[in-house]
Amino acid sequence: MTRVAAVDCGTNSIRLLVADADPATGELKELDRRMTIVRLGQGVDRTGRLAPEALERTFAACREYAEVIAAHGVRRVRFVATSASRDAENREDFVRGVVEILGVEPEVISGDQEAEFSFTGATRELAGRDDLAKPFLVVDIGGGSTEFVVGEEHVRAARSVDVGCVRMTERHLVVDGVVTDPPSPAQIAAIRADVEAALDVAEQTVPLTEARTLVGLAGSVTTVAAIALGLREYDSAAIHHSRVSLERVREITHELIGSTHEQRAAISVMHPGRVDVIAAGALVLLCVMERTGAHEVVVSEHDILDGIAFKTAEQAEAAKKKP
């Protein structure tokens, strides 16, 4: 097995996975997995630039992750950056800071690459299960974008669209710098309209209704699952591969939309960094389920991070074989 570190820096959070991975068998032994809400995409949709305070929050997390990586003796590190850093005019400031701290240049990947990593991470364990019909539709609801991937063992079609929990919140729920609590019907309708338009775009590439199993990834989906399970505290093991029905997703989404900041913050499984964006994230999930006709979503805690780890291990193994 090859010891690797995978870093995924998105619009809302930055995450680290340190693991021993065997790409030949699909085995992955997790050594450390952590997540920090940094809101790198703060204001990007409006200004087109990464805010100085958002960059500093991100660099602080990188310094913490550098210590973890060194403690585990990792030599293979891969840093993948997604939606916010694709969109920003000053992304070179971000790249320079990451290189100084971690010694690796962040790969600002395309939406299609992001989708492929997510699919690999989410379905590597599911491919051999008899109780889940194929093809899979993997939906990764991020802060700035959402990825759709259809495939069996491998990706057949993928598309990334610019709707995510942070982008939809900032675009439609923030008034004079403050998140509306609770949002008005007109604000909710505006989010729905954006998501439906994005689904129209995704459907030009990805056959959304052909999939037999919907697999949901990322914090909005796992938080909805934690609420559906009635957990008192966040439990990754309980959430991983849990199933949440369309009816329950609809109920939870309506509850979140109708709640105030204080009420959402009081939910025991709610990460503080998701309090203001979870309503939009849950609404994206609901719209996807309604459009695809999915009766339930299979929730995965394994996602783009696991996909990055497997791909990094594959590259390391290939490099060893070169003369």
C-alpha cells in the first residue's frame, strides 16, 4: 500500500485525508480525515476575487494540515482546488500561499475532473453490491458548484454546473450583507429557478433519469442524512451508506427553509460553518431528487478525497515501475 495525503479545497471547506491506499484491490486504510470550514468562496460570485480574510482562513488550515502530513511521514501529497479558485481573478495569490505552506502546487481542476474524482471515491465500494442497481448517478453538492456523474464501474458522462450551497445563499438569500431568516417564498423560488436551469444544462450531457441509484456526497447531503437519522452528534459511520427517502428530504428541507439562524444552529449535528448555507444545500438536493425521480438517496462519506487518494496512489505505483 502507498501512503498518500489528499487535500480538497472547495468553496466552503478544505478537507484532508491521509491514508494507505492500494489501487489494485480498492482497499483504503484511513489514518486521518478532517475538515475545516474556511469559506474560501466568500464573495467570489459578486466580486470575482478571493477575499483576503478568506485566503488567511484557508492558509491557517493548510498550516495545520502540513503538521498532520509531516507527522504521518507522507511523501505523496496532492492538493486539488475546485470551484472558488477556478473563478477568482487573484487565484495566483492562493496558489503561491499553498506552495509556501505545503510545498505542492494546487491543481485547479475542471468541473469534469472534479466529477471523475468524486465518482471514483464514492462508488469504489458500491460497485460490487447486489442491492444497488446500476448505473449510479453521483451528485456532489459543493459550495460553488454541483457535479453530476453517471456510470457503472467507470464514468460514462459528467457535468459540473454553477449551483452550490454558498453560491445560492449569497446570490439569493443575502440582503444588505445578512442572510434572510427565514427566506421569503420569492427567494426560495429564485433558488429553485437557478437549480432547475442548471439541471437543464446538466441533462444535456448526463442522462439524469437513466440512473437506478442516486448517490449523494458532501456536507449538505450528509447533514440532511444526520438529521434524518436523528443523531445527537455527527457520526460518519452511521451516515455512510445510509438511505434517506424523498419524502424525508422534502420534510427536512422545508423545516430548514422555515427556520431561523438560531434554530438551525441548535441542531446538534449542524457544523457551525453550515448554519447559513444548509437550507440552500438541502434545496439543491431536493430539486435533484424531484428531477431525477429518485425515491431515495444513498449517502456516502467517501467522495472526491478518496478518489484523489486512489489516483495519487496509482501514480505512485506507476512511477515505481518506470525504469
